[in-house]
Amino acid sequence: MMFFILGVILGAVLVYGSYWRARGKVAQLEEEKLSLLEERTIVLDFMHNMVDAVGARLTRDELFQRIVHAAIISTGALSACIFEKRADNMLRGVAVEGLFPPHRPIPDQEKLKMGRAKFIEQVLKSEEFPVGEGVVGRVAATGRGELIEHAPSDPRVVKHDDPALVVRSVIAAPIMVRQQLIGVLCVCNSADGLPFTQTDYSLVATLAEQAGLAVYNTDFIELQVAKQRLDVDLSLASDVQQMLLPHTLPQLAGLDVDARYMAAQKVTGDLYDVFHLGEGRLGVVVADVSGKGVSASLHMAICRTLLHQIAGRFDSPARALSELNQALAGDVRNGIYITMVYAIVDPSAGQVILARAGHELPLFLKRDRATGLPVCEYVVSEGMPLGLVPPGMFDQAIADIVVPFMVGDVLLLYTDGLTEAPNSEDQEFGSARLSDALRSANHGSAKQINDAVLQAGQRFTGNTGLRDDFTLLTIKRV
């Protein structure tokens, strides 16, 4: 009977123990569930905070500061800092909140210079250290976060004399953007004095991941805004440039003129102009500013404006270009230069006077006196680009060339975007093909000649197409 009673009691104890163990597991599961729900709520709040920050069009530094603040609120840490990775593979604190301990010991003289209020701003944001150094550097080097529950026992953690800067526990997590590290989010010392846990680490790692998405979205939006701003600037520059180019070509008895112009981008460094000089003469210009884009377009505009002011004062193209080079000396930036051919076409005198400032060689088509067949020749002359050398050196190199210009003769001026146009085998169209195209079309009008030259270029380049800026100006004596 006694054994029976003992058996009943033992069974009851086992059942009671099983009950409380089961109840304890249920309570533990409930606690973990609540913890997960709490973490989910924190992460969602953080995400909403980041969405608001991106929508507010904050700068990257402002966004980093908001991330740091949100990390402290979310984790209950006493301080937090973001260390940004620089192009030179160095890390620097760019956003901090709370009294975050510096990565390196503070020199004694620095301690005398500043109070705690200025400590963070003056030390953390000026302190730089290489990737791989310390806890933060290790996270940056490996791309893997770290949880240090008991920091005083970790040799990588700096031991500061100031009790307020003692590191008790720390979490560092990488901030990644499209698998590229941009920084490390670090939180230090929990407000309750307890070590950070794996749950805390998971939360900080998730916040760092969301911060990376926010940074990516901010950078993307800034890039789009900058692109839109550039598109507007390019459109305005293109409009200005189109206004500067001749809308209609001047008509002069005895001359047939046609021009073609193509910009590889919205704006170009190419320039052509045709203008009356009086006494039955025509001024013609083709030029090419080094580079492309807005800068080249603005230099082209300056060049044209100055040339119009100068050309009417001189019967010598070389003298006009010398004056233009002198005028450009204070306006052309280093690394920018302009090649140009300036010609004065005088049908009554039956001649062309031209000067070449480092530009492509002018191409003339004439009739052979003996056979009457068309012959093409490139006119070679000396000359340096405008804005490239001092006026004295430029003036010594530039010279006028006088070429007879009779009925049926053709003058063709162009930029290198035409002769250097490549085909699929990376061969250039070249000067020989250009002269062949001119010779084949010599009986046509100036417009027909230009059509033939461009068709020859397009046949040569095929699917490659004419990729660079090009200008083609043809004058035929009729």
C-alpha cells in the first residue's frame, strides 16, 4: 500500500513538473514572439523614418545623422556613430550621437583643448583610420558585423581614461549598397548597463541593411536630379548654339553655298559661319573647339562673337586670326583650344584668301587645264590652334594663302568628325575618300556635293555611323 501511495505521489510530481516545464516553454515562446514582434515594429518604424528622410531630399550627411539617431532610439544604446569608407580606403566618423568613444586614444593635449561637448565634433569627425584597424576596421574589411558583449576583455577596443568613454559592449554592422561597403554603423553601451545580446545584434544588422537601401535611394534620386539639371543645361546650351549658327546662308552672285552640321551630343564644339564682308566678298569659317559639351559650346559662342567683331576690319584672314587669338587669350581655359579655317571668297577677283589655325586642310576641286578633268588638292599652310600658344608664337606661324577660284571650282571645308569616322574594322573614312566623293559629284550643286559626300561617309561607316560632331561647308563658283 505504501509503495502504491509513493507511486501515486511520484507520478503526480512528474505530471506537475511536466506541466510547469510545458508552461515555461509556452512562456518562453510567447516571450520570443513578443521580442520578434517588437523587433519587427522597430524595423518598420526605422524603414518609415528612412523613407521620410529620402522623401525629404536630405543630403548624404544629413541622412547618416538621421540613421544614427534612429539607431539609438531603436536599440536603446547610449551612443552611435557611422564611419564612412573613403576612396583612399580610410574610415572616418561622419555622423555621431551621444558620447561615442573615439577609435584611438586621445592625446593629452587634445583633452586639454576641448570639453566633452566638443569632443565628438572635433575628434571623431577628424579621426581617420585604415580599413582593417580595430573592430570597425575589421567589419569594413570583412563585410561581416560583430557583437562584442564584454568589450573590456577585447584587445581591439581602446581603453580610455575617462569613465564616460569606457566601452562596455558594442555592435558594429556593415552598411552595404549593392554589395559595396559604404560604411559601418556602430552602437555602443546599452542604456540599461547590460551587454548587448544576439537579438540586439540582429536588430542593428537589419537597421544597417535598411540604411544601405536608404543611402542607395538617396544617391539614386540625387543622380536623377543632377541628370535632369544637366539635361536642362544642355538643352539651353543647345538652343543658344543653334541661335548662333546661320539659319540661312547669304546669297552672293557667282557663288553656291551649302552647309551640313551634326552634333554627336546635344551641344558640340563645331562652328561654321558664312557672312558678307562687303565689296562682293564672302567670309566663310569652319572651326572645332577641343572637347564636347557645354564648355565647348560656350567657347564656340565666344569665338564666333569675337570673330564677327574682328573680321570686317581686316582683308587678311591671317591678321584677323591673330587678332582673334589675342582676344581669346583671357577667355580660353587651360586645355581648351580651337582649330579654324577662315577664308575670304572673292568671286570678282577670282580668288580665295585663307588662313589655317591648325585645322583640317582645305580641299579644292579644280579643272586640269590640259584635260579638263576634275582634280582635287589639299591646300597645305602653317598655323597653330587658337588659344594654344602665346600670341607671338601664333603670329609667326599663321600666314595667308591665295588660291585661284574660277567657275566650276569647289572649296570644301570640314571638321575631323567626317574624315575620322570609323567603319566596323576601325578604319577611318580619311582624306582620300573625301576627295574621291567630291570628284565624283563635281558636276552637281553645292547641296548635291554635300549629299554625295555624306552618302559616301555613311556607306563607309555602315552600322557604325558618324559618331563624332561633324561640319561640312561647300562653296562652288558658278
